[in-house]
Amino acid sequence: MNRYTLLLVPDQEEGGYTVTVPVLPGCITEGESLEEALANAKDAIRLYLEDLVANGEPVPLEGEPPRLEAVEVAI
């Protein structure tokens, strides 16, 4: 069982979330609710990893999870 960090970005206009998996380039999904976004992310990761294995490619393992920081910038 592998663990992957998700980045969930809320859609301010239409609601829901866009989900990316930083350690799996191109692994992107979405959901209309947090629960749906998380369920879709699990499915997307599973399919992504199955495709890697089927093609004989290594499965990326996440080391230290990425950090999310905010900075204030004056304009």
C-alpha cells in the first residue's frame, strides 16, 4: 500500500475540486464534493499505477510529502 499526497484546489466559480498528485505527473481528476474528489483521486492513482506496471515502468514512491506555503507580496 503506497501513500500519495493530493493537491485539492477549490473551483471558486463552479464549486467542487480539481485534484492533482504532485509525484505522479499528469495524474489529474476532479469532483463536485470533497468526498467525490477523494474517491476519484484514488481511482485515478490506481489506474495511473496500473498503467505504469503494465508498461514495465517503475512506480514512483513519495518520499517526504511536499509542503504548501503562502507568501504575501505587495503590488
